[in-house]
Amino acid sequence: MMKPEILFLTRIVVILFSITSLQTYAETAVINELLSVYSEQSDKAFSEQRGKDLWYQDFQQKAEPRSCTSCHTDSATNTGRHIRTGKSIDPISPITNPERLTDKRKIEKWLKRNCKWTIGRECTAQEKGDILVYLLSQ
């Protein structure tokens, strides 16, 4: 028979694992839902490489070139800083920051806002899907 303290610790580990698994499932469900919507509007399968290329691509905005890395740094796992406001930006990688990419409305809001600010227009469904697939790998 197990000692009570070992039994207690085992239960805690099982509970923590269950919570983590549910959170991961929720993240995956939200992202899969968005990717499904975007794929209905796209001609090609989503590509991690195209997402990476888009992440690093410079777009001429006003007097300065901008890319996703301008604010989010070269790595989605790093804390970034908005180049205009100086506001700190938590890592966008869901592996580093489990709160990222968990809320459909926030994902849509920030993709719209950041695409307009960086590229100068809203991203296409293809670009959104490619970026999400890339960010999931980070």
C-alpha cells in the first residue's frame, strides 16, 4: 500500500497533467478552427516556410521598412517591444507563452491590426494560415 504522501503527490501530478492536456486541447481546437476557416478561402495548403518568410519579410511603410520581427524580434520565443510605442510584447510563441493563440477573437484582432500596420493591408487567409502554422512550430 502507498504511503499517504506519495498517493497525494501522485494525485496532484495527475490533476496537473489533466489541466495541461485540456489547455493544449483548447489551444489546438481554436487554431484548428481558424485554419479550417482560412483553408476554405485559400488555394494552397498552409506552409510553415511561407509563414517564416512572411515573418521576416520587410514591407516599406512610410519612411521605414517593417516586418513582424520589428516588434516581435527574430524569435517568436522572445519578449518584443513595439517600435513606435516602446510597449513590451510578450512572446508570441504558444510553446513559450501558453496564453498565446488561445482566443479566436484575439487572434483575429491582432492578425488584422498587425497586418495593416506591418504590410499596409489586411493579410489574406493564406497568409494568416501560413503565419499561424509557423508560430505553432516556434
